[in-house]
Amino acid sequence: QVQLVESGGGLVQAGGSLRLSCAASGRTFSVSRMGWFRQAPGKEREFVAAIRWSSGSTYYADSVKGRVTISRANAKNTVYLQMNSLKPEDTAVYYCAIEPYASGPWNYWGQGTQVTVSS
């Protein structure tokens, strides 16, 4: 079993910053990419950012590009999401996930961490 544990969410004013962390643990598993998704109330879950575990290549949704940076600490099996210039529309539950194989499904998910941005 693979466990993903997110942390770092909270309440922040518009324009502020937050850093989310996601630590993976459990049995040996393959990782093509680790990423972040979010789901706002009444909306579908959407992709935010991802990082290729082997190369460090990064991918971002247009809505967060330039404001968000994803990074990883391979030795710790941890991925981070630095979010700056936060907007009220960034308010959502943020989920960490693992894509074990390239272009495959995101099979493993964390429990989510709430990010609330006040105006």
C-alpha cells in the first residue's frame, strides 16, 4: 500500500503564499510523476502541477503558471508546491497524487489539504 500525506494548507490573505508538502511512503512503488490537483466546492477536480520524478521536468496548469512552483526531494519521496500571489479562486482542497507509469492513470491519492484564500 502507498500512502500520501499532504500538509501545509491553511488560511491566507489574497496575495499571500503557502507551501504544501506531500510525503509518500509504503511499499516499493514506481513513480513517473508526482503532482497536485485541486477541487473547489461545486467544481470538478483539476490538475495544478506535476513533476517528472526522474528528470525533474515540470508541468503547470495555465491558471497557476508563474505563481506556483513544484519541486521534489527524491531522498525523502516528497514533493512540494510553493504557491505565491494567491487569489481567492485558488481556494480548494489540494490533493497530492502519483502517476506510476508515463501517460497512465494517477493511481495513488492523498487525503487532501484545505487551502483558503480570503479577499
